[in-house]
Amino acid sequence: MAEKFGGRYSPDGSRTDPASAGASPGGAAPAAPAITGRWRLAVLYLAALTFLFPAFRGTPREMLMGLGAGGLILAATWLTREGLRASAAYDARKAARRPAFPRKLMGAVLMGAALTLGGTIAGTGLLYPVLYGLVGAGLHLLSFGLDPMGDKGMEGIDAFQTDRVARAVDEGERHLAAMKDAILRANDRALAARVERFATAARTLFRTVENDPRDLTAARKYLSVYLLGARDATVKFADIFARNRDAAARAAYEALLGDLETTFARRTTDLLTASSTDLDVEIAVLRDRLKLET
């Protein structure tokens, strides 16, 4: 079935949703961080096949060694992918804690172990397999780098508050992911793009709260109650629209997204304004104290 594509040069590509026009104060809202190096991950998956396929054409010992090496490479690739995602999320935030588990580093260790195990198939002793493993682990680290090893922008920030913010943001991200998954059932690209625009507005609020955890109390209902309601509404709408393509339901749902996007943008602006006011007060108080000292 043909689907309509929108864009800048499409007949309706110049339309601007009034609700989304102010969704991101001070610029475009950030999207979910994307990982880099996908093609290198694909190379690692292919490398596993060099051990898995030949494993079934040799002796039982060679089969076990080949399956073990291939499995370790697959595990190393999965860990590396998760490490890249964690690093992308870390880089996208001004204040972030280092990952609790060094996934990319452990991926390099598993890659070295896989190559060492695979090298023993030829039966040439341990020297060369160990060298293969060391070289493979080193190349893995050169290709994907290390995990973030320290906290970023956490000086003077209450660890308890940041943990609360992290849990609240994670809950909000789960609701957004559920919304984007549910709207796929509607089989409508424009609606999927509309949900994505709302998600960017919500993430702008997430980043604002992360930058100043004191704002969590004022934004708590936005990260939980409002997003939970938006998720439930999206699930129900997707089921209805997938059955009968109800234009009235679509209009009501798009109006809901517009109201939510405007509300989230306004809350973000209010938090930024409050933070600026607090800074002005702190500066004024400090200047007054300096004048008294002199």
C-alpha cells in the first residue's frame, strides 16, 4: 500500500504545528542519543561467523572451540553495543554519572578471550593464540574506546537528588518508548512523526531537570502522571485507528499531543526562568557581601 511521505519540499511540508512551534525554548529539542560505529559492530557480528560455520565441519574438539569462540564474540559485540549506548547518553548530558559497569572494556576482554580460544583450534601452542587475543583486545579498544571512567558535572550536586532524577527520567523514557511502539500499530508515518516531536519536547524537560535536580519536585507529575496518561491514550488510540481509521479520533489525539507539547514546553521555560532568577539572587547577595567587606 502506498504511503504518503512528508518533507520540506512536499505540498504540505511547510505547515507548522502551532503547538510544536514553541516546544523547545532556546532551540531545537534534543532527540534520543544515537550510537556511532554501527558498521564496526556489524563487522564484529560477521567475525563470529568465521568461527561458528567452520565449527560444524571439524572434530568434536574443534567444534567446541569454534562454538565457544563464536559465542564469546557475540557476547563481546552485545556488550560493546550497550557500552556505546551508555556512552552516547553520557555525552548527551551536561551532568552524568559514569556507567556502573564498563561494558566496552569487558567487550574488549571477551574479544581477546574469543580470539585466544579460536587460535587454539589450529593446535600450534598457546603463544600465538595469546598474541592474537592481545592484539584483538587492543584493536577493539582502539575502535570503540573506553567507557566513561568518571562523573561529569557532578561537583556540588547532591548524589541522592541525582539518583531520584535518574529514576524519574528512566521512567519517563519508558513511557515515551511505549508511546512510540504503540503508535506503530496505526501504520501512519505522520502520526509517528508527531509522537516523535512530542518526545523531543519531553526530553528537553528531562535535560532541564537533570541539569538542576532541585527542579524534580516541580516537574515530577510531568515525568510520571502526564506521560503515563499520554502512553495510555496512545495505546487506545492506536487500537481504534488501526481498525477503522477514525478521522475524529485522529483529530482528538493530535490535539492532545499539541496540548501536551505546549504544556511541557511551558514547564521547561518556567524552570529555566526560575533557575535564572535564583542565579540573579545569588549574584546580588554575593555582591552585597563583597561591598560590606570593602
